[in-house]
Amino acid sequence: MKRAEAVLANIFGAIFLVLSVVVTVETLARKLFNYSLQGVDELAGYSLAVGSTIAFSLALAGRNHIRVDVFHELFPRRLKAALNWISIVLLAALAVLFVAVSWRVISESLEYRSTAQTPWATPLIWPQSLWYAGLVLFMVVAVGFAARATYLLAKKRIDELNAEFHPKSTKEELKEELENFAQRRAQ
């Protein structure tokens, strides 16, 4: 899983690194030469759409989705397990809904041969396909996690379910940040 996270993080980073270079070139060309590359805002929109779907999967794998957990640690372990299971199952259901609705968008773009109303007139099926692939990836990860949580709950492995699916505590987040900081300093 860590390898897949690293690959996704690198893709996410590459998308926005390339976008930042293009935006910088566009800005300099406009200011210095009164010339526009045309369509940088279109590219930025596509990058944001694709990048956000990758971020959904990364956040899920890293347990970084925000949950209101003010009282979570105060609950008995069985109630925590039930809440953790419900949260991942509902997130998986939301991912399935995203994929179902986005498929309708894709099919309409195909049917009408939609193009962007920009200078590039990009056939929308191209960026939408990448966006859709990111949503499908998120759905696969979420449904896989929900299946794992359901398996743990069915086997009554409550402590394991809580360990894998509880929201990150402030202490865990601080520990991760300190470890990352130590790694960056070592490099």
C-alpha cells in the first residue's frame, strides 16, 4: 500500500509541478512580452479535477479524511468500532455514487461530442476520462477498505478494526510530522 501511495503522490506532485511551470511561463510571457499561451486556465481546471481525485485516494489511504471526532476517544471500544465501520462504509457508498454520476457526465460528453468552450476546444472526453479514472480509483480503494472493515467486524476483531479505521488523533498527526521532519533533515 505504501508503494501505491508513493506512486499516487508522485503523480499528484508532477501534475501540479508541471502546472506551476506553465503558469509561471504564462505569467512571464504576459508581463514581459504581452503574449498569452492561451488555455492555461483550462489546463489548470483539468489539473485540479484530476489532482483532487488522486488526493481523495491518498487521503483515504493515509486516514486523512476529516471526521468530527471530539468524543470518539471517550466512547467504548465497540461503539468506536461501529462508528469507524459506518464511516468507511458511507465513504465507500459516496465513492460509488460519485462514479455513477460521473459516468452519466462521461456518456453525455461522448453522445454530444462536447468540447470545451475555450481556445483549445478540447474534446471533453479526454480530461473527463482522467477525472473518471481518478474517481474509479477512489471507489476501488474505498470499497476495498469498507470490505476489510466489514470482514473485521464480522470476525469480531474489534481492536483491529479500531486500529485500522479510527480517525487520526492529534498525537498521531504530531508523531507523523516529526518523523517526516526528521527524514527531511536527514536528506
